[in-house]
Amino acid sequence: MPSPPQPPHALPVDSLRAALDAVFAAPRYDWAERPLPLRWLAERWAELGEWLRALQSDNPRAFELLAWGLVALLALVFLHAGWIMLRTLQASARSEARGAGPAAAARRDAAWYQAEADGLAAAGRYSEALAPAFLALALGLDGAGAVRFHPSKTPGEYAREARLPSEGRARLASLVRELYGASFGRAPFGAVDWDRWRDAARGLASGPVEAAPDAPAH
């Protein structure tokens, strides 16, 4: 007499749960709602990953070339970023140097500029000596209250703003004309001219200053 059929062997509950978890962990069973932009990005990212895996499997040589191309592109991006950072730091250093220039010039007093001018004149460079000599004069007039010194001002600006008696203003204008003529117009300027110019500048710096106009009454 045939034996009765045996019931099918039941799977352990833990094994069945593990198999179901593995199946439903696939991306196609991910039913969680995402915002539209995030979902679109996730889908495109998954498609890109699948395309790369297919490329690596079907054409390993092309995949290798693509990988090296991406590495080279990333290296270029880092090099470009470093170059931009370097240019930014250099521009910042130049800007700080320009900003420090006038401040450094302002810290030098009239005696320093006069010594510089005398040194150039002693070497026979009389035309070059006029520029530091005029800065010494401008600082001296600033100390007397006749002008307000600033390294960016030109000699002509000092001559126009100087609060000096009419004779002093005329003398300052004459000194400025000689400076411009010797420095830019290549007019002859020798030892005798230098001695006369320097003596006139010293007399002007120690001369009288025009009184400032009274403030209007309120």
C-alpha cells in the first residue's frame, strides 16, 4: 500500500523574512515618496551608475579611458582653483603694499627728504635732487600750517593751496616752475641753480604764513 504524501518542508521564519527583505530592498520596490527634484536626481544618479557598470562590463578599455579623463579633469579643476587663489593673494599683497606706501612716506620727515636731496646733489644729480627737496619743503610748510601734506599731491597743488603772503606764493610758484622744467622739460639745472633753489626753499619754509580766515559767525 503506497505511503501517504509528505507535507512540504516548511521554511524557517527567519530565512523567509531575510529573503523578503533582500527582495524588497531593491530600488524598484522603494515606494517612499520623495520631492520631485530629489526623485529626479536619484533616478538620474541610478541611471548613471547602471550605465557605468554596463560600460565597465561591455568595454573595459573605454571605461578605463573615461576614468583617467575624469581624474585629469579633477586635477585641472584643483590647479585652476590654486591659480585663482594665488592671483587673489598676490593682488591682496599688492593692494596692501600700495596702501602702506603713502603711510610710509608720511612717516619720513622733512630732514630725511632734505638729506636725500643733498646726497643726490653731492653726486651731481641736481635735477633728481629737486623731488625730495620739494617734499622737504612741503613738509616744512605743513608744519607751519601753510599747506596740508599728502604724498599724492603734486607740487602744483601745493602752490595753489599754500596760505602764504603774496610774495611767498609767487616764490613757491617759481620754485615749482623750475622743478617742472628741470625734471620734465629737461631744462639745464646745475650746481649754481641747485644752490639758489635750495636757499629759496629754505627761506620760504621759515618765512611768514598767511593767517587762516576767521570762521563765519553763527
